[in-house]
Amino acid sequence: MAPSSLDERAREAGEIQRRRLIRRRRIVSGIGWALCGTALALLCISIVWIIGLVVVRGVAALRPSLFTTVTQGTGGGLLNAIEGTAVMAVGTLLLVVPFGLSAGIYVAEFPSSRWAKVIRFLADVLVGLPSIVLGYFGYVTMVEGLGWQFSVAAASITLAIISLPYVSRATEVALAEVPQELREAAYAMGAGTGTVTLRICMRLALPAVITGVLLALSVSVGETAPLLYTAGWSNYAWDGRLTGSPIGYLTYVIWAFINEPFASAHALAYAAAFLVTTFVLLISVASRLILIRRRR
Amino acid sequence: MTFRQTMAVLGGSVPASVAAVVVFLLLYAWPAIRLNGFGFLVRNTWNLGSLYAEPVRHSGVLILPGAQYGILFLIVGTLLSTAIAMALAVPVGVGAAAFLAEILPPGPRLWLSFLVEMLAAIPSVVFGLWGYAVLIPFLGQYVFPVMSRLLGWIPWLGEPTGSGYGLLTAGLVLSLMIVPLIASILRDAIAAQPMEVREAAAALGATRFETIWTVILPGLRPVLIGACILAMGRALGETMAVLMVSGNALNVLPVSIYAPVSTMAAFIVSQLDSALQDPTGLAVRALAEVALALCLIAIIVNTAARALLAGSAVTARLRR
Amino acid sequence: MPLITNKSPVLAAAAAVGLVTALAAGARATETRILETGSSLLYPLFNIWVPVYAKSHPVQITTQSTGSGTGISEAISGLAQIGASDAYLSPAIHQQHPNMLNIPLAISSQMVNYNLPGLNGEHLKLSGPVLAGIYEGKISHWDDPQIAKLNPGVKLPHQAIIPVHRTDGSGDTFILTQFLSDSTPEWAATHGYGTTISWPAVSGEIGAVGNQGMVSAVQQNPYSIAYIGISYKGATDQDKLGEAELQNKAGNFVLPDNQTVQAAAAAAAGQTPKDESMSLIFQPGAHSYPIINYEYAIVNTALPAQTATAVRDFLGWTIQSKGGNAPEFMKKVDFVPLPAAIRRLSEDQIKAIGPQRSASNP
């Protein structure tokens, strides 16, 4: 029997309504994705804007003399700042690697012990402490308290404390990914805990551990506030002293010179910003590449 | 010493550092804490006193006449700038994460994720440089006047728009700094969701957007909240960028979104030199009290975040 | 070939340590190093002095602009060897640290600058009480009757005044607030003076860091007003900011220039005590400029011998009329050289730096 026209019309109406509903949902979804895409675009525009500013004005300010002359007042070069940043970076890494690795190893290898839980919790706490608080601590205890004055030692120790949890966490995560069977096989062959961890597990975990160390390097190059009160500032190359002598660093130039009403000062600030940003981004790229290669 | 003992001792540097910082701040700030009392948190005056007058005795402590310490404007400034940063960063972060995880093919997804993470690597002082050099003139001359004309009927968004230094700018710069944290955590979490969920939703006729919006994201609420709290913790402690764009208000609460503010972290940097002039030493101890307050807030916020994120596979990815 | 091998970290560490050792070994630890920090008002002058002085003397002087408050505190704590300050030490500090000296090196002054679109070419007349009212918020708009009374015939806009003040410990704040205290008894009673004061809360007011920050703040904010040291006159002129004529004690309105500053300095030179802690603010005289000050080097007499000699020699050079006080330097920052009597007092103070030669310690 042929369907009645009433049924037909009802079905048609329902069909149209369903199509309208689907279309509206598609439109809403489309708008939703458009908004999400806009969010991503906003982020990308921002980063391009920031990096673009630093690159354009920084490259314009680059000259060979920047790397060969020291800062003279509000002009001159960046030799002292570059060298100072390098010296403090090395000092920081020398301190943070043994302690950070040990903390990470202990938490990864003996996870059930109470001490490991304490270390893991406090590492998270340490990561969250603002760097200025640690800089203030460094100022009152080392610069003033111990009488070291502005010094490489005070700055490196402060930076090491700041970057400690990054190294510790990266090591812990890296070692946790080493399969347990490997350890069991090594123990079965009579190796001690030290050998198992350092010679066998670390070999596998090394790339990820290195990304943690690179992160610590990036922190020590990019920090400003804690260094203002522990390293001070110097217009001259490092004099080899670990205490009692202030030292220059690139981030100081960015902070202090952008305000000065002299074009030479602005040029130095942008050049310093360019150097710091490039270095930090290269570290970021290197970390990425290490992780990608490891996954292959 | 065995290997385990050596690792335990060296690894103890982490708890030792935290303990040293907190204990030290507490001991150093104690005279100020005792003098200022709870009023420290609700008074709105940070006054070193008459630096060139004779110190007087007050409750057994030598202080400068007129010295009074209260950080209400700092607390308000910190909370408001972080709130604005979160209000801007969360939608943008979630949206970008969803787009990255769902829409983009693997090639662009890799590059654009990396681009977003680069934003996280840029040092705070460079953000401050960009904010000071281009963002503030741009906002102050073009965006804010238009904004106050169009939205001026909403309280707090009207005239005067100032020069670009202020609460909104600080919140904006902060949001850029914390968005990568939210976006990358969420992107990984979304991508880690099993295909079965998406297939089931598709079988029921949901569009991809509806799948994300109504199925996957609600399921990720604890991760999202954890990521947000982590981001908030980072925003609360940001120093240099905020210092360079916030306008450094002293003893005033902001009256509009364009008004200058001060945050606790930026205040410590900008006031440490002034505080050192106080011959009685009270000003530095009051600053240590500010640092202690900041420390405690950061600890509470971060602990809450980790607790919320604990157990999820995402924790392992949290390297920052 | 993998870039990351097992030996890579060891190699990298060895290279880094090698680099640092090489740097340390090559470092010239032979020349004495002096850190000068403090007043942003004195900073441009130090930046001109140091390259000239260092050409003929084996010493490395780092200059820093951090504000007079920092100059004072770092000189006291020994972090810096020379603290530059527009403010002399307080009696409390003199008492607590009796071996600290404040030694005038030159005489400077302070401008009051503003940014009024269309009016920056004219010199508005302002007085101490009016400035006090502005910084208290009592005078809130540019066309306030009190400002209009001092500037008849000038078409002042009905716009809110944006006062800019220093947030760091600043000698400029010190001398401005001394001027406000000396000219306005009510300000002296409520706010007083100092390198840092508790600024009254005025809606819209801006805090800036350093004189350079003050210049930027005024330039970026129409209808703002700020106090800026004279050594930044080049910057304010370049930005075409307005400069106010201030009312001196005699009631006349003057701009800071060589004549008005010297008139004020001459009035005070005879009364300067031996420790040279003296305010030159609001001096009498028909042509005296009201905000002038000695630019001080804050030095610890207990410096170690080698550093003390270097500091003595440098400071001794700066106050000589053929040395640092020569017109070629003074003109570049619009400072005024020390009068002869003050120079002698400064020389006496400089002699006191470092271990003293005596009969038992030749």
C-alpha cells in the first residue's frame, strides 16, 4: 500500500529538520575548529613577533667588535658579558650534574624508600620556587653572610640550586624507562648496584639525561633576577677569582641597557637578547633532536 | 660508602636546598613577621619610614619612625595579573592543543608543536624586552583606546587607558609565557586518548569537534586542572617580564584593567636596593617576609597541581 | 655517526673546564678593579670620566647605574668600592658606620619635566607647594587654579596630571623631597624626605626606575610630570619634553643653568661642614636655582691598601679643575665644578681613605 501523504510529509519534515540539525552542528563544529585554529595562530604570531623583533634588531646590532671589546659605560662590546655567561654556565653545570644525577638515580633505582619519596616531592617543590626567592637567599647567605660579595661562586651555586630539580627529574624519568629486565640480567651476572646503574642503565638513559642537563644550561644562560644580586656586574673580563669579584652576563645587558636613552645601549641590549635567545632556542632544538633520535 | 649511600647523600642536595631556603627565610624574616603581624597581609602601605630620622624603639625593636609594612597591593596585583593570564591562556591553550592533536597532519603537527614549545624556552627578560619595546607602545597607542571606546561601558574597562603599562599588559605577557605549558600537556593527553573513544563517538554521529568538546576534554578535566595550576604556579613567580611591563605601582590598588600594578616577585627585585638603605635592617627582613609568602604560595599551588596530575601518564612528560 | 656517544658528556665537560681554566689563566688579575655603583644622575659623568682616566692609569673601573640608595648600601657593605649618590649619608648611618665618607665630586641640579602636547616649548612656572600638591594628588588636573595662577595667559588643558616618581632608592627623590619639605611645611610634616619615601597614592601615578626610566615614562605618557637629573637634559631635549621654571626662595622663577646653579652654590659654599654632608636645596638668592646638590662619592675609609690607593688617585683626579672637573667634562652633563673651598674639603676627605701614614706607620 502506498504511504499516505501525511506520513510522507511528516517524514520529509523530519528529514529536513534532521538535515538542518546536522548542518547546524557542522557549522558549530566548523566555528569551533576555526576558533581553535585562531588560538594556535595567535600563539604562532606571538612567537614569530617576539623572535622576529629579537632577530631583526639583534642582527642589525651585531658587529665583530661586539665579541672582542668589553662594555664601556653604555657602549662598547659584549665580550665581558659573553665570557661571564659562559663561566657561570660551566660553574653551574659542574655543580648541578653530580648532585642532580645522584638525586635522579636514587629516586629511580630505589623508588620505594622513604628518602626517594622525600626527594621527589621536594624536587617538585623546588621547581616551583620563584627564582628571585632563590636569588634573595643567595644574596643574604653567600654574598653578604659568607662575605663572598658579588662572585662567580655565589651565582653558580644559586643557579645550580635553581636547575637542580630539572636534572633530577630528567634523570629519574630517563632511568624509569630502562626496562627492568636489563637490570635483572645485570644483577644475575653478579654486577653491583653501582655498575648496573652507571655502566648499564645510564648508557641507555644518557640521551634523556642530557636533555635535562641542557635544560639546566638553558636556565643558567637565561636567568636574570637571581644574578642581579649574586653576580653583580662587571665591565671587564673575568679575573679568575671565584669570590670577591663581580662578573658580567648577557641578561644584565638586556635588562639594564634597554632603558638607557642612548642608541648604543639599545643596540647592545638587542644584540645580547639575540645571543641569549639564539643559544636557548638551539638548546631546545638539540633536546628535541636527541629525543627524536632516541625514539627511532 | 656504598653506591646507594653515596647517591642518597648527594641526592640529599634537593631536600637540603629546599629546607635551607625555607628555614633561612623564616629565621631571617622572623623579626619582621613578629613586628608586622597579620596586618602585613591586609595593610596597603609599604613605607620604609623616614630614612633620615633617628631610629626609635617600637616593641623592643629598633625601627625608623613611620615605618610600616603591608603588602595588600602586592597580593592583589599578583592574584589579578595571574587571573588575567589564566583567563587568556586557558582557552588559547586548550584550543591550540585540540587543533594540534586532532586537525593537523603529523608533519605540521611536529613543527607547530615545536614552535609553541619554543615560546616556553624564551627567557623572561626577553619577553620583558619585547613587551617594553613593542607591545606597550602598540597597546597603549592603538589597542587600549579602541578597547575603552568599544567596551568602556563595562566597569574596569573604561578610561583612562594610561600608556600601556599596567595590569592587562602584564597579564597578557604572562599568558604568553604559560600557554605552552598548558598546550603541550593537553596536546599529549588528547593524543594519548585511545582511538576507541573517537571511533565510538564517530559511530554515534558526532563530528570531530563534538568528540573533543563533549567527550575527550571533559574526561581530561583533572589533567587540565593540574596543568592550569602548574601554569598558575609559574605565573605567580614570574619576575623580569612583569617588572618591565607592569608599571610598578606602590601602595595603590588598581582601579581599572589598564592601571599599573606590582607583583610580589617583581617587587622584591625592584625594592631590594631601597630596602638595603634602612640602617635598622627591618626593610630587608620585611622583603624576606614577602619572599617567604611567595614561597609558601608557590609550594601550595605546585603541590596541589602535582597531586591532581599524579598517576596520570602525563606526569612523566612534565619536565618543566 | 651518532653525535651523542657515551664519551660525549665527558668530552664536553673536559672541554668546558679547559675553556674556563684557559680564561682564568689568561685573566689579568694584575690591575686593580673598582666597582662604582649608584646614582643614575652621576652615571653619565662617570661614563665620560672612566675611559679618559683609564687611558693613563692602570685601573679597571666598572660603572653601574642603580640609584643612590644602592650606591650608599653597597659602599657600606663593601660590594662596591665607590658608591655614587646625590644624597649624603643619614645621621643614623654616620653613627652606625663612622668610617664612611661622603665626598662631593661636582655640583649638579635637577629639572622638573612634563609632557603637555603643544605646550612643551614653553617653560611652565611651578613652585614647591604646587609640586607638593601634584604629588599628593590634591592638584589633579593641569588647569587647576593654583597652576593657572602661576602661569597667567597660558592655555592649560583640562587633563589629569600623571605624576611620575622613582621606585628605586634615588638621590633624585631625595633632593626633590627636600625641596618639597623646605618649601611646603605641610609636606615636611606628612612625608618628609629621603631616598625612598612612601609616595601618597595618586590615581594613575607611575613608578619608574632610574633617571632613564623617568625620561621614558614622561615621553610615553602625555600629561605626565617627573623630576629628572640635569645630566639627562640631552635626552629630554631630544624627546622635546617641557622643562619647568621653579620658584626659588626669593620668589623668582628660574631654570637650571650655569648661572643659577653657581649662584645657589656660592650661597652655600661657606657653610659646608668638614664632613660635607649638607643640603644645597632652596638656597637664598635672587637668581639661585632651588634644586641643586653635591654629587657624592660614598667611600669606606677602611678599604684595603691597594684598592684604597687606586680609589684615592681616581677621586683625586676627578675633583681637579684640570682633571675631572674640567669644563670639557662638566659641559657634557651640565654640571658645575666644585668651588675652590669645597675642593679643599674634598681633598682632605680623600686623604683619609685607606691606611693612614703616620709617624709609627710611614
